[in-house]
Amino acid sequence: MDILHRVGVKSASLDEVYDALTTLEGLRGWWTTDTTGDPEVDGVIAFRFGPPGGFDMKVRELHPAKHVLWEVVDGPEEWIGTTVSFDLKQEDDFTIILFKHEGWRDPVEFMYHCSTKWASFLLSLKQLVETGTGSPTPNDVQISNWH
Amino acid sequence: MDILHRVGVKSASLDEVYDALTTLEGLRGWWTTDTTGDPEVDGVIAFRFGPPGGFDMKVRELHPAKHVLWEVVDGPEEWIGTTVSFDLKQEDDFTIILFKHEGWRDPVEFMYHCSTKWASFLLSLKQLVETGTGSPTPNDVQISNWH
């Protein structure tokens, strides 16, 4: 049970996207402005989204300009133990991101929501690198009554 | 191997969303303007996207204001035999759409792309019902080098 997405960012180099995935400043620019912690391997990054809470991600693997792997160590029960990965490659003048949120135990309604929300945040990442401004929480695209 | 999404449309009634999924005029407003065919049960709807081609969907089930099920009978090889369903319910002042594209044989890169693209089209459907104007092809959001 995985959530999969593919987005292409118009970018001269893979490094720009890699930086947006591996620095606090980058992550704050497309996912949530309330991002703190240690983005190095074995560090834990805390992503917060206001009262509903957030996610703590342990950084498992970092291969510069190529691969990022996080493990969810705290957050909603359905997320704990799942992994989130980003694989990067160059095609034409695009940096392609292959995204995978892996290890969901059941296709609960929350998984449907997270799938759509991830798509929206990945488009925010694209927008950040292409234009300099993304749409991170609290300015994220509202997709439903679950925000 | 399924693609799942959840979107909530601010709408006074389930019928508005159901109509957008079951009439040619509705479908042309959020997925592709080049939509023709027979949207009744056992009819085939042809969705076209310019030179890359398109999809022929056989309408398998229609439960007014509740459930729509299509089977892909022609299109890209990976899509043939898969099914696409929309389940509707009311929550607060939202019509919730639970979307499922079911039966992918392999998690090929095209599936990653289609997952993100479906999210984008479902947000176009939300926009259509909420504002009267969606972003169907050829005015759809470009997510990558694969459009």
C-alpha cells in the first residue's frame, strides 16, 4: 500500500531540488513553515501543522542530488513506521522527482487524503524551485474539510 | 496497486458533483474538453488529450449522487482493464469524493505520473463546481515534462 507521485521541476540542476528536500530552509518553503530539527543522516526533523499536530521524520538515507529516505518515528498512528522517499533524476530540462510513501497497513480514508495532499505539496515544491515561492502550511492549498 | 485520492467540494448538494462526473458537459469542464460518447450505463465515453491519445471508459455502474464506476476498455496498455471509481458522501458543507483507480499490474513510472495528474484533475473538478470554471485539458496544470 503505497502513495506514488511524479513531478518534474524546471531546473538547471538536481541540486536545487535536493536542497529543498534536505535543508530546513528548503523544507520550510514548500511543506510547512514550522519545520525544525536536524536534517542530517540519523537526525530527526519535526514538521508541525498547527493544532492538528505533525510528523517526526528520522533521516535514514541521503545520497546527494539522488535519493532521500525518511522514516516516520512520531505522528498519526497510521504513519508511524512508514517511509517517505524522493528519487531524483534529470530528463530534458526537468528534475524529475519520484515520490513514494510506503508501508501503509490499510487503505484507510486518511490515506486517500494524504495522497492528494502530497500531490499538492509536491506541486508547491515545484513552484518553490521554479519561482522562489511555494505554498507551505499555513498557506497550503485547501483540498477538503480536512484541509 | 491502486491510486487513491480524497477531495472535498464545497457544495450544497451531492448532485452537482455527480452531474460533473456523469454528463458530457460536466466531464468537459474538469478533465478534457474533448469528451464524447454515451455517459449512460454500458455506454462508452471517449476522453481525448490531443496527439498523445486518450482513454475509452465503459460506464459500469451509476448510483445517483453516490457511486460511479468506469472500466478502461481502450487507451495506454497499462490502463486497459483497470477501473476508476468515485464514491460520494456529504460531510459538513462538503461533498467528499473518494477516488480509486484500481487494478494497476505494476508500479511503473507512468503510474506515479497518473497519480499526481489525477490529484490535479480532481482539484480541477472541485474548482469547477465551486467557481463554475475548472482547468480541463488543454488548460490543465502542467506537472512535468510529461505534461
